[in-house]
Amino acid sequence: MFFNIIKTAILLTILSGLLLLIGGLIGGAAGIQIAFFLSLIMNGIMFFFSDKIVLSLYKAQPLDRKHYEWIYEIMEELTHKMRLPMPKLWLVETPVANAFATGRNPSHASIAVTTGILKLLDAEELRGVLAHELAHVKNRDTLITTIAATLASTIGYMASMLRHAAFWGSFNNDRRKQNPFVLIIVSILMPFAATLVQLAISRSREYAADDTGAHCSRSPLALASALQKLENNVKYAHMNEENMQQTSTASLFIVHPFAGHSLSSLFATHPPTRKRVERLQQLSKKMFS
């Protein structure tokens, strides 16, 4: 757990460094300042509105307490154990079996479940999933992943500016001394590196949420069973990967919501389910041996 926290801090520092570096390549000291203030503005927007944007994207509706009283009872038990405020609960109408958490802090948190996951999992497995999502809230992962995504997006935007400036030669005197071909290569590699760092943060936070959620629910094997079912379900019910907005929010979900994973493990938003299950099985042995 502590290692994951340190790892996340280092990765966020690397992302920030990449952003300032590309700002410096564009405009020297002034470019660094522009990059810094641009990231502040984008992070401010995402800090206050990211939850509304995501919930709107998936047309989430408030979870009806009359029909799903048992889910509210599970959440009240788990929030009491984790000493967290009760989050808002949402329902997404889709056969895709999945769940996600969003919100800038525990006081403004939302957890959404799909109709698909309610049909697929039993009550104990769903309890494990909800504990995992609450762990994301407790660990401030919803904010961390939002910041990482925003920094990566800003780097991509500024890399495009750098590529344009290198092509047209629109640099200040200091920048003109640099080889434009080198700058074009850098502008291509920077977003690539930023994406790898962003995905590494996402994978690290999933492991941490598995651990926290399993300890809280006291049922790591139920969460492991749920992960296996959700992984298998993706083969038959998954999201449309042509929708770029949905692709950009893949890291929010408890399992990768698209059929198949990216071209390699480098581009996976989640750790391999097999490894997550193995870790949970080992944790169960430690907890109950």
C-alpha cells in the first residue's frame, strides 16, 4: 500500500516534469509559466465538474432506493466501516457489467453501477465491488486519476503546439537554434510517454483499491470471484471503443470495459485480472490463516 502511494507520487511528478519540459521547449521560461497556468486551469475545471461530465456521458440516473434498498444497506455498512460520508448512488442502463466511482473528494463522491452488474453478481460479490469503489473514494483515487488524465491531455495539446511551431519555424530566437526535426520527434514521444505514465498510475491505484476494499469487506474471495465474472462478461457485453469519450474514461471502471485489451500490457488501463485475483487469494490466506 505504502509502495503504491510512493509510486503514484513519483509518476505524478514525472507527468508534471514532462509538462514543464515541453512548455520550456515551446517558449523557454515563458513557456514553462504558460504550461503551469494551463494545467492549473484544466485541473480546476476537472476538479469541480469531472463527476458531472462522466455521469452525464453514461446517462446515469439516481439509484431508486425503493427498488434497491439492499444496495443502500450494503453501502451504509461499508461507509460506516471506512468512516466515509454516504456517496450518491447511480444506475447506468447497459448490459455491460461494471461499476465506477467519481467525485473530487469523499464529501462529493458518486458511485455508479450498471444494470448488467446487478444481474451478473450475487449480493456478496457486489458487496466486494462496492467496497472496491469506496476504497477509490477513500484513497482519493478519483482525484488522482483525474489530475493524471488532465496533465496527460495538456501534454498532448502542448505537444501539438510544439510540432506546429517546429514545422513552421515559429520559435523565439533561442528556440530557432534547435533542430526542428528533433523537436518534432520530441513532440511525438512526449504524449506517448505521458500516456504510459498515466496508465501506470491507473494500474497502481487498482491494486491499492483491491487491498483496501478486501480488508473493509472482509471478503477478498468474493471480490476475486466478482472480478473473474466481470472479466468474462466483457467478451459478451462491452462498450463501443469507437467512442473516444468512453475510451478516455476506461480507467474509472473496476475492469477494462472494452472487448480485449490494448495492443500490449503497456497500454492497459488495468492490471491483468489474473494477477489481481491471485493477490486477493493470497490476501485471504493471510487474513484468515
